[in-house]
Amino acid sequence: MGNIKLPSKYYAHVVVAWLFFGFVLFMVCRECIYYINLRQAYLLSPNMSKRLSARTVLFTSIPKPYLDEAKLRKLFGDSVKNIWIPKNTNYLRGLVDDRDDVAERLEKAEIEVIKKANTVRMKNIKEGKGAPPFVDELRTDDPQSSKTSSFSLQESNESTQDGNLEKGIKTDPVRIRMSERRTEAAPIPVDETETPALPGEDPGAPKKSEDDDLGPEYQHPYGYPASLPDVRGSVAAIFLRANDRPHHRPLHNFGRRVDTIRWTRARLKVLNRDIWKLRRKFRSGDGQPLSSAFIEFDSQASAEAAYQILAHHQPMHMSPRYIGVRPEQVIWSSLRIRWWERIMRQFLMLALVVVAIIFWSIPAAAVGIVSNIDFLSEKVPFLFWIPLLPKVILGVIKGLLPALALSMLMAIVPAGLRVCARIAGCPSHALVELYCQSTYFAFQVVQVFLVTTITSAASAAILDVIKTPLSAPDLLAQNLPKASNFYLSYILVQCLGAGAGKLANVGDLFRHDVASKFAVDPRKAYHRWRKLSPIHWGAVYPRFTNMGVIALAYSCISPLILVFAGFGMLFVSVVYRYSLIYIHDDSELDTKGLLYPRALLHLMVGLYIAEICLIGL
């Protein structure tokens, strides 16, 4: 259409635009009807309808008088089976997180001790020596007991060796010699007076220490004496000095050095006792309730009815409501938000997103200007050398470089939008992705399409517009088709480049084959191999929906873009189909299909922009 000189021939384009836009509207309506039927069949399937989450409704912004199980049962009738009112567990959550950190530190320290001890042991085996004598660290108060201990262990090793020789098994020539040695750090005392009584114990009975529980009949599982150095049961202590053991300097201990294994074990005892007490307190009904409730109904139909009815006569009370939310998807910090606080947070985040879109236009406009490098090299004196470059390099600068820069510029936006969604009060990770889809699509349309198109077209006609301001619409209409060349490169980069990167899967390849070899924690190494990475659809849908908007907007101005967009979308669909089957796990961010109808409605923006562009042309 940009090559048409006679206005009388535009009538053919009008007819073609009517037919094409009508076909797009028909396909959108058809897909919406198909989506409704498919989603209803999915929600009514036995695999979905029998889930507890399918019969549970989350009510938020509940007034304080209704934060009572009896009142909620009276409100919703006999169809209610269970009601869970969450409590404020910030302190308990902090203790649990602290315990997890301490347990992880203990696990790393134990692995470090095992590796060091095994290194010394293998070195001694190769040299034909026994255990390190640590002559300088020998502190034997009872020589007879030390002699007896060493003799008994040697005798047990000799008997084991004789038995293995009779069976034809090759034995280890190392003779492990035991000796008591001094340690630098004494065990951290733990107050046992407040330890909760276990089920079946007398709470008034005196507490027993670990040594009393073990008793004199204690036997090491590997046949070693009970009085091993450093830590009872630690065979690694035979080969390691006290200085070689893992240590750290806690801040609350004024930076003094402590043995990591002993400190973490003592710390775990204290944390387990405190966590047990707090959990007992919450189970008894104490604690401040949050302004939310999970209500389970006896059937899926009752849950859907409760989800759709007006539960409170005042606006924004006991709403919004959510159904089908699983516990692992809940953002528990968002359940305490009141209705007035939710409104303030949503308006604040909306204003922040609008301001970000406005200021993000500056780098996006710079990318659009760079795409018209010929005009810049003529008007900017210090860029005179750019037209002298080889045609291949000049083509990369004009086509590929702006597209890559724009893709990288927009790739960092979704992470910030997810933070905004959490602050706005979205109570689940699936709703965070839905919020990210809507706001990120606004970013894509404004920055990638509108700003880049206008700056790319206006940069070529800005001098003529300054000379004759009244001719601005006509000049922009003449230069608007030239901006379509940039989007041909952009579609190729997004579809072919991103699709090829998805197939190569360099990140997971590095994680499995390189990072796993340097993993110290076996738990993390196993987690990396077993767990599949989820897809954050809130950042995926807007990118390709925006490509559909660009293709629809330029469908009559530059029809060649439809060919590139069609083949690009076909390639992307094949790549993501393969990824969903073999690579990714989509169960963590399950929106139950709510992303698809939003993407279809977002395509309507392309029709509106196309009509505005055609009116200008």
C-alpha cells in the first residue's frame, strides 16, 4: 500500500481490509467458543473435579466479625465441609526458615568433613600407613583405658581381617589406631529444662541427657568404641585434627570461632523446641487471624455457586474470590490485605507501571532512531563514517542490531512486573502471571510497536515536518511503510532466534552438565536433575501476541510481514510443543487456560491500530 500513488486505487485495499479484518474477528469468536467448551470439559473431568482445590474457594478481604467458623457456616449453609482461617505466622515462618538454613549448613559441613577424612584415608592407604597419630595432640588421662581402647579396636580389626581372609575377601591393610585428643571448642550448652515432653512421657519427670539415653551399653554401628574423638559416632574425626574441621564465626557469638557441626546441632535442638511450641499454640486456636478463609464445599457445584454469589452487601468485602487455588501456589503474605489497602496498592502499582511505560520510551525511541541509520549519518556530523562500512556490516547495524537491542531491553521488564503484582496483592502465583501478561502486553505495544514505529518513521520526515507542520499526517503516512522493514528483522529475531535458543536450551544444559559437577550438596544436585523448570507464560504470551498485533497493523500496509509472521509462529508452536512434552513442567503455574482468552482479546488491539493507520494513509 505504501507504493500506491493514485488515491483512486485505495478502494481495493479498503475491500481487502474489510474481508481480512472480518476473517480475524470470525477466528477470534470461533476460538473463544472452542475455549469455553474445552475449559468446561477440563474442569468437569474426573481428574480435576475430584481434587480438593476444585471444591475449595478462597475468600479475601473478610471483615473481622465474619472471621469465625460458625458465622461462615451459617452464611454458606450445610454444603460447607471444612473451613480454614489462616493465622499470622510470620514469626513461625522465620524460625522455620532459620532451621532450614542451619540444617543446610550442617549438611554442607558434614559433607566437607567426610570428603576431607576420605582424602586423608585414601592417601594413607596408598602409602601403606594407618590413621594419623596426632602425637602433638595426644591428651590421655587414663593410659590404661587408652591402651585398652586401642587394643580392643585393633583386636576387632584383626578378627574381621581373619574372617575376610577365610572368605577370600581382600582386606584393608590399614590399622586404625584410636587415641583421645583435645578439641579447641567445647560443645555449646543447650537448655533442656524447657524441652516439650514427647507423647507418652511424664511432663514432670526429670530430663535425661543424650549420654543418659545412650547408656553404657551403647555400641557404635560400625564396631568402633563409643568414645570417639570430637563427636560421638564420627569416624571422620579419626583422620582430622580439630583445626581441620569446618568452623565459622557467628555474629551473635561476637565473632568467636565455633565448630560448625557442633554449633548447628545445638542450634537445631533449640529451633526444634521453639517451633514445636509455636505449632502447638496455633493448633490450639491461638494467633491473630488473617482477613481470608479457605472454605471447602461438599461438591464442585456448591463451590462454583459460592464463588459466583454476592457474599457481602458492601462492595469489596469478601471479594475478590478465587477457586481452584492449590496450597503451593498461594502467596501467604497477600492474604492479610484489607479491602481498602488492596485498592490503594492496585492504584499505586498501576501508576508505577504507567510511569515506567512513559520513561521506558526513551531507550525504545533511541532503538527506533538507530534503525534509520541513513538519516542519522547525513544529519549528525560525527557519524559520517557509517555509510562507508561494508554492506554486510551496515545491514547488521540497520536490521539485526536494533532488533536485538529491543529484545534485550524488553526482556528485563517481566521480573519487575511480577514484583508489582505481589505488591498489588495477587494471592497466587498464577494470578501473578495473569497480571504480568496484561501489563507486559501494554509495555510491548507501546514500546516495541508504537514508539519504535513513530520514531523510525518520524526520524525520516522530521525536517519536513518542522518546515511544514500542517503536512505532518501526510508525511508520516508516506514514511510509515518504511518502518515495516525493522519489524521483519524483529520477527525473525523473536521467532527464529528465540525458538533456536529454546531448542538448544543452553541454560539447562549448563546446569546439568557443568554446574552439577561442582555441586557440593547432593540434595541440590539431585534437585537439579529431577525438577523440570516451569514456563512463565506471563512473559511468553505478550511477546507473540504483540507480533500478531504488528502483523495485523501492517497487513494492508506491507503484506509481506504476514508471511514472515506466519512462518515464525509455526516454528515457535513446534518448539513450544516439544518443550511442554519433554522439558518443562507446567503444573506449578497452572492458570487453567485463562491466559489464552486474554491473548485473543489482545489481538483486537492490532485491528484498532490497523484501522487508525489506514485512516491516516
